[in-house]
Amino acid sequence: MKSFKTLLVVAVTSATVLSATTASAAVDADGRYRDGAEVNYLNHAGLRKAGAGIYEIKGYNETIQLSTWDSFIAGNNYIGSFWNPNGTESKASSILNTAAAMDADPGITYTLYDMLNYESTAGTYITVDEITDIRCDGVVEYAYEWNNVWVWGRSSDGTTSGTPQHHDISLTSYTSEHNNLGGTGTIELSPYVQRGGSGLKWTTMRETGI
């Protein structure tokens, strides 16, 4: 169970804060994106571990794996690297530890229309071993938000005039708000939305230039 949560989108501490332009060079755990997904225009996402590969889930009948770069790209077009610029090196390490735990769990399989499904016995927060199914962008979203590094938040009123809220997918009361596949950003989520394709208001991820 998480010992601390915050309603703020980011919590800036005395730890090293990495700028968007230097994040990928200074620390790993950035999201990587390409086209060629199950729904192509919505893209495909993975989570980079420097010097090792990309954590991803490719599709149906697959589990989370640490892929090589060539396996991740799979002949498609690379879009870019994205990171929450208020993340820290310590948070990046924790994010990768969470991704490794998901990789080690063969019970987590792929789902397309929902970002994340979980066991009915889960409490307030969903632990890794309570995840049953996850989408590719869910690997990024969950690994970040379990560690209090927010990514996407649903519009407070469902329109572009609203305010992003309820960022934490690991909080059971917010999970269903993440389970609406699409590209609008206000109430829909996908790798395309997660990386800012529908506008930067709904996501904290910023392109690193790598």
C-alpha cells in the first residue's frame, strides 16, 4: 500500500529535478512512442530502461516484456521520447522498479479498450500483483503514477474548459476514468493522448528531443 499520496500534479522536492530537454540524457524511464499500434493513429508506447531496452506489451496473447529497440520499433516509425520534467532521478529508479515488477508477473495480459483492469479484491490502491490486464500506455501510466509522478488527468467537466484531475490510475476510484480509449484527451486516453498529441493540457509528458 502506498504510504503517501498528493493531490498535486507534481511534488517538487530537494531531489534533482530534470528538465524536459535533458531528462532522457540524464535519466532513463522516459516514455517512448511509435506508430503502428492496434489502432494505428493512437500510437504505441513503451518505457525505456537505459542500456537494456524498452518495457512494453505488444498486443493480445502477450505479457509485459523488456524488448530490444528493434523489437519495439518493429519496422514502424519512431515518434519520440517523452517525460514528466518534474520527475527526479530517484523517481525514475522507482518507476523502473515498478516496470520490472510488472514484467516479472506473467498474470498481466493485454487489453485494448481499457488501460488497466484489476482484481475485484483490490483495496484503495491497485498493487502490481492485482493487475490483470493492461494496455501499452498503461505500462507507462501505472509505473509513473504508482510512484506519484502524474501523467494524464481527466477533464473535471468533460470539456476542453475543464481542469485535469484524478491523475492516479492506481487509485481504484480513478481507474475507470482512464479506461476510455480514444484521442480527444478530455475524457479519452491513448498513447497519442499520453504523449500530448491532443494537446499538452491533459498530460504532464513533454518531449525530450531524443
